[in-house]
Amino acid sequence: DIVMTQSPDSLAVSLGERATINCKSSQSVLYSSNNKNYLAWYQQKPGQPPKLLIYWASTRESGVPDRFSGSGSGTDFTLTISSLQAEDVAVYYCQQYYSTPLSFGQGTRLEIK
Amino acid sequence: QVQLQESGPGLVKPSQTLSLTCTVSGGSISSGSYYWSWIRQPAGKGLEWIGRIYTSGSTNYNPSLKSRVTISVDTSKNQFSLKLSSVTAADTAVYYCAREIGSGYDLFPFDYWGQGTLVTVSS
């Protein structure tokens, strides 16, 4: 089973500043045949289901603001919010969909400083 | 626009079977290449994938729950269902249904989710 570990568990960033969340998988989620990383990022606000932000580690879902970006390959990944907005306060999860059982990181709570 | 909606009892007694249904609207559950999953989230905690059923009817389950889980599909009602047997308080959570597109390694992650339904296990 692939274990996903996020850091930090919580993060406080000033409005307009950059927020960076890290995610590490216990084994590679890169499929060599197509050179794609099976890593997604979700945003979850209170009382709502998670919302897909990024898939294949760096492809933004339609409608997601371009201040959200994903990077990394293999086992180490990063979600970056380039200029934090008030509406970005949420819990963020990474998820691997390389193999079953599908698995999520423990979540990173992002707050305004 | 695809929509998913969970339904089922909000309270289940310990040792009994939790049964939930996810109704899909805005598209056929059986056309195309889709995985239909159940995911749960205890209050204040993270997300746990329970299992999924493919358009063809094949299933994958989380080994941690496999002995207690059954996921099935009713194409005539455009629904898929979750049964979790021998529940305990540890199974208390918000249960979500969600969709993935594709098959094999031509796969997109969970793009549509239900709003979730809280199931409490208590006598």
C-alpha cells in the first residue's frame, strides 16, 4: 500500500503571500510508460466535499485559479498557492491514484496569519 | 452536469450493516469508463477510500475493510450502493460517493463528489 504523508499539518500565511504544502509518497507514483504522476490535490472547506484542484501532479482542473500550481515527480510533490486569498482557507489533501488501495495524505490546514 | 447524492439511514446500531446508496444524475452510470467510489471521513479527520465499482461491474476494495464491504450497482436506477457489515463506533463518519473517469492508467481522479451523509453508529 502507498502511504501519503503531508507537511506541515497546519500552516498560517499572510494574505497575498505564498503558501507551500508538501506531499511525499512511500513509493513512486510515476508510471514510466506515459511519464505521468498519478497524484492529485484537493481543497476541502468546512461542510463541503473535497474539490479537485490538480491532477497528474501539475495539471489544473478546469476553473481552478492559476494561483494554484502543482509540481514534483516520483515521490515528492508540492502544492503552491502563489498569492493567498481569503477564500483559500481550507484543508488541502494530496491523493495517489497510481494503485489501489487509493490513499490520501492526512491533510494540511491552511489559515490566514 | 453530473450530480451524485448519497442516501441512507443516519443511525446504525453496532454489529448491524450500514447500507448507503448513491444516485447519479446528469449522466448514465453504465455508459463510458467510470469508477464509482465510496470514501469516508470521521469528524475532524482525513479521508479514507473504502472501495469502488467499475462500469463493467468489477470491484476494488480497501484491504483494511475488504472483509466487511460490498459495493454493487443498479443500472436500472442509475445508483450504486455500499454495504458495510458488523459496524462499530469506529465506522461513524461522513460517507461520500465520488466518480473517477477512465480505466487502467488512462485515469482521472475524483472529479465529482456527493455532498456526503453522516452515519453514526450507536445503540
